[in-house]
Amino acid sequence: MRMTVLGGFLGSGKTTWLRHQLHEGVFKGAFVIVNEAAETPVDDALLQGSSNLAVLAGGCACCVGKADLIALLRKICDERSSQTEDRLERIVLETSGLADPGPIVEAIRTDPILVHHIIVSETLVMVDALHALIQLRSEPLGRKQIEIADCMMVSKIDEANPDDLARLLATLHVINPGAQIFGTVKGTEVPLPDFDQSEPEHLAEVLNEKALSPIFPSKLALDETVDWTSFSVWLSALLHARGNDIMRVKGVVRTPAGRLLVQTVRKIAQSPEILPEQESREDNTIVVIGRGYREEDLARSLKYFAGAS
Amino acid sequence: MCSACGYPEAPGHWTEAGAANMAERLRSRFRRADILERVLKPYGLNVHDGGLVPGIQISNQFGNQTIVRDLAEVWALAEQWTGSPVDPLDPRFTTSTEKDS
């Protein structure tokens, strides 16, 4: 059984890419595993195109969630062994944006059972054309993800400044010269510009990982006092002031216009997508992933903006 | 182009996605102005949105007055006028409820 590991930093476009591939039938019949660092899964709502889907929420699969991932993979292998026809041939693992794919691949290769069933055939890493250079400068994790990739897919290239994009591509080529690089826009492959003449960014040799406070996910429940207007005023202010610390915000908010999928990457918020009407326990719960603040302050501040305090 | 403000027509800001019709949109604009007025008052800024012309009117105590299109411009202008961004995680917004919880 072949396994594709899909990694990339928070908000780099992993789910968007995977969703497009599933829609196009690229991973037909594959078992899709989505790992989310936060306890509230959001991405599974977007990946309904897959018939076999499992969500591992509440722990990054490269560290605290590793045991759950191994258990799930063993279960999949067990079930496959009892199948006689139409056996599962591929697993796609979408890691959380906080995961280092290295330890995940290592864990599968060294597990006494999985090693006989699963070959990790490719590690794909999404690279955000808008934010990757900042991440490479400041986040050791961002660099680790690039280093391990067999193939890098640079997303959002239609929105990036051509000079910055060429500089990013030259930098990626220096960090991981062996990996192929592709460009994508909303999951569709597009040609990349020539970057031979571009000067790569000179990244500092050693990043002091310990000096950075850890990135952590928080769950924020929007109660009846918080409507869309107060939430959006609050979030827009938060992104303006703290966009470099708030790496990712995602969740589904119920509004008069429907169920809105809110997604932000650093200072940039996507136009909210209206999701099909359905009951979900996770509606009105927002996941905020970032660093440099106290978790409880998010709720207090939101309450203040909503006028409930 | 809007004949009142002269702004070219632009796709709505993401924060305006929650309203399904004109009435809700207007109600949301009034509520937005109320929240902004309350949040920005301590910074010496006044916010008004009468619902008649597009945009949000902001003024400060030095007599500066301008109309901005959306919330992103509100926060950028507030930073420009006050010298630092309005941070929702500032203690002024997070300590008032501390006693209740």
C-alpha cells in the first residue's frame, strides 16, 4: 500500500489542494486521513468528496497524536488484509500545519507492523507563496517541512509579487535542491516563472527554536451574545494587530446569510465560503492557532467587543 | 462608481459576508459603528455610520475626519492616527471581564 504524506505550514493550502485532487479523481479509492492540531475539526467538512475519510483531531501526528495515527494505520492494514478484492491501494495523510512530516514518516517506517504494509511513496509539502519567506526566516518548523519534501507545491502564486515569488523559488531550491517544485492556484497546477536569475534569501544559519514561545491551538466558542458583526469587527482588529502571531483562524459561523467558513492565514482573511446547510456541533466554534498571548484573553476580548462584558 | 463617495465598485470586504439582505446589511452597519465607537473612544477616535453613504466616518479630537471603506481601513487608519495598532488583546479589553469569570 502506498502512502502520500501531505504537509505544509498552517494555511499553506493543503486542504484546498487535496480537495481539488479528490474532485479530479486523482486519489480515487484512497483512504484519506486528516490530522488537525486543534480539537475541533474543520477540514473534514471540506473533504466530503472522499469515500474513506478519517479525522484525527486534537493532537499533531508528529508528536502527541502519533500513537493515534499508528493505531489507525494498523486498523486500516488489518481490514485490508481481510479484503479479497478491491483492496485499498493508497492512503493520503494530510498532516496538521504544525507537524514536521519527518517524525511521521520515521514512525511508519520503524513500526514493526506498518513497515510490512505501507510504503511512504511521496512527501508533498505545500508552500505558501505569500508567507513562506517570512516563515522560513522565523519558523524552524517551516524550514524542516521544506527540507523533508520530495515535491514542493507553491500555492497562491497568482496573488504573489513576481519578484518575491522568484526569490522564494530560488530559496526553496537552495534549501532542498533535490525536490521538484510545482506551482498551484486553488489546487490546479500552473507553470512557475523562471527563477535562475534570482538571488536566494540568505537565511540565518541557526534559528533559536527555544527562544520562540510554542504555537498552540485554542478553541473559542461563540455564544448567543456574539453575532457575525461583533465577531468580524473583533477578528479584523485582531488580525491587524496580531497577524504575525495569529498564524491561523478557522471555523464555521452561523449567520443570517448561512453557515460561513472563516479561514485566515496571518493577516489575510479569505472571503468566507457559504457551506451547505446541515446541523453540526462544531458550528460557532472557532479554532485560533498562534503564540504570544493568553488563551483566556481571546474569549474576554471577544466578549468585550460583543458588548457582553 | 458610487455617485455619493466616488469610490469605484469593489467586491465586499470579508467582514460583510454575514448579511443576507439589505435590511440585515444596514442593521449590521449600525451595529458595527456602535462597536467601533465603543472600542475606539478611549483612543480619542469617533466613529459614525448613518447608513446613507457607503463607508465608515472616523474623526479624531484634532479635527481630522475621513471616510474609509471597510474594517481593514479602519484599523489601518486608527494605527496611523494613534501611533500603534488597536490590539484586542490589550488589557483594556481583557481585564474588564476578569472579575466576572
